[in-house]
Amino acid sequence: MALCKRDREPSRNERSDGRSFFRLRDQRWRFLIGLSVSPLLIVPSPKASSTSLGSTTILINEVLVNATGTTEAAKEWVELKNVSGTSQTLSDWSIGDKDSCDDFPEVTIPAGGSLILAGDRAQFLQDNSGFQGAVIGLNGAVGNGLRNDGDHVALFNGANCSGTEIDCVQWGDNTGCTHFNEVDGGIPSQGSDGKSIARLSDTDTDQDTDWASGQTPTPQGFSPTSVLLISFTARSTKEGIIVHWETVNEYNILGYNVARSVRSDGPFARMNADLIPARGAGAVTGAEYSYSDDRVRSGKRYYYLLEAMESDGERRRFGPISIQFGRVRAANRQR
């Protein structure tokens, strides 16, 4: 489902000892999510609204406001959809409710693609057995947990809910949206456990008639075509440098290589003698990995690339990240 897409190809060379190294010509990297979503067959709940222009790119498409059970916050989720005709990169974007905000990793969603932002990823997959789409967890809750009697979900093109409000939906006694998408206040009332609010179409008019309430949740999407990386970091220890990465899924991944350089633009030499096997190969579940580099000198800065090897022979590269050995502070690229 996720690809790391590079703007220009790095040159690849072989050393006499059989190790590969890469020289970067460009350091811009993007993650690509490829999903689609089935149409929603739902009934609108009319209410007066404003006439402001809606988003024509990324929309909040569905929200599970009132989950079943006592741990509602972990079960709640938001579905984003790219309704434009071209791929859209979400870099340093965030989502929040009236009380709190969550940043999420950079992703590029193709035309018609969708993405689930869940309070808790493991809980979402448990509740939606067999789901084959992209799911990113938000540290246990969407915002501070969605209030049934009144709250909102707002999407921003800046970190920590800054920048422009791209889309927003509110319900109940909430008045926090700039984009006016207010749904009938009775949506999360008693008897609506496990129901969602959902858009009627891909055309956003910023009116309540864009939305319907009391719906059976319909998160859908096809299997990803590659790895989605949620974090890639490095930290310094007494013994050396530990490179750590975490994936959301590893659908088409055989394993990983870690490459190092003393320059940001390379050349990068592969550190691991053998391919590091993917723990979740062929699955939509992710895993965590660490690689220890003890061939370092105090005070020296090192740059690391991560290479994901796909089953079709493609190579996807992430980074570089950098760290100076002997110092605790590391320059990390993560959510």
C-alpha cells in the first residue's frame, strides 16, 4: 500500500567486497499510499449551513464517532480520501478534535485513494478483521477522544493543527470548525453505538447535507503495494549507534538493508552482510527493527539510508537520517 517514491534515481555501484553503495543525486523522498474505497449508500440529515467553499483535494470521508464498548477512544477512527484527479502529498499534516491534536507521517495519496487514521491501530484491525487497507495509529485516540454530545474532527496542512484547515466536521454543541460541516447534533446519542457519520459524495459544499448520520461503518481499501514507514530514527549509545525503524505494513517486502555514509549525499555503503528479513512479509501488519553499528568514532557524524527490498525486485529507499556519535541528540525523521 505504501511506496517510497524518489524524484530522481540514485546511482548504484558495487565494491570489491560485494557490498553495495549508493550516491544520492537528490534527497527528496515521498511516501505513497495506494488505496480505494467503496461508495457509501447513505441517507442525508438536512440542516441549514453556510456557503463557504469546500476542499477539492483531501476530505474527511467518514468518522466513527461513537464506538461500541467502554474503550471508545481506542476504537474511534477517521477516514481521509483524495477526491482530486492527481496524487496529493500530505507532509507535516495533522488532525485533531476540540481538545487535542495528532501529527501523522508524510504520505502521498493517489487520486481516489484513502487512508484510515485510527485511535489505536491494533484495536482497529481487531475490530475490522480482514481489512486490507492502510491504517495509521494516533497514540490511543483521535485527538483527546471524540465526545458523543459535541465535538469536531479537523484536518490541517501543518503540524500541531497549524496552517490551513483543509476540512472539518462537527456535531452536537461544538462550534469549532472554520469549514462549516455541521451534522445533526443527535448523531452520537444513545442507541447509536457503533455507528459512523459519512459523506454522501466526493463534492464538498461545506454544508450539513454533505453528511449522513447513523451509518454502519464502511472502512475499505485494497492491499498496499509496498512498505509504509512510520518512523526511521537513530540514537547514540556507549557502544555505538542504533538505527531503528517501524513499519505500518510490509505487503510486498522481503527484507531491509542499512547503508551508511559520512556525507549526506553519499556514497552510502551497505552495513549488513545479509538481508534483514521482513517479519511481516506479505502482510498488512507492520513490525519494529533495530540495527547496531559499532564501527563508529567519537565526535563523527554519520548518515544512514534504509533500503526495502520488494519481491518484484524493486528497491525503495528512505532517508537519510543523521547523528553524531557520542551525543544523545539525534536528527530523526519520524511522526
